[in-house]
Amino acid sequence: MTTKLEKEEKLAAEETKSEARAAAAEEKLVEKAAAKEEALAAKAAKEAAIEKVGNPDALWQVVASAESEEEGWRKVTRRMAVSNGAIYQTETRRRNPDGSYALSQATVFVPA
């Protein structure tokens, strides 16, 4: 038979364990947030180090795009207008059995 004092001690021990788990979970969240913030800062610094001339995102227009994440492939065709025609770029990406990707690209000029 447990006494009232033993019950109180057991309850206090359980509360202490619960508080310790809560503190550990909170510490983990703080560490994750700090790691995420650090990664974002590193990405911003990396992007700032890249010198861009003009607006490269506005040059190419996607003509067609298809992909299957399940099957591990993607195909994209882009077009860039130039003064005397257009440049087309095709890209095919396939997932290899080891999880890496094989990439092939082709570019062609089509006169106006």
C-alpha cells in the first residue's frame, strides 16, 4: 500500500520528467530555428556574391514543361528571342537508380 507521501513524491518525479522533456523539446526547436536562420543567411550571402548583368530570368520563356517526380524525369523547352530569330533550349533530366540525376541539354538557333 502506498502512502500519501509516496504518491506525492511519485507525482513530483513525473512532473519533473515531463518538464525536462518539454525543456528538451523547446531546446531542439530553438536549435532548428537557429540552423534554418543560418542556412538562409548563407544562401543570401551566396546569391549576393553572384554577379548578374541584365535580367537573366526575363530572357528565357518556358515553351513546354513536363515532369513526373514519381518516375524521376523532367523535360523542359525554353525559348529566347533574338533580333534575327530565336534560340531554343531543351533539357531532359532523369533520376538514376542510385538517386543521382543525369542531365542532357541541347540548344539550337532558329532563324526568323
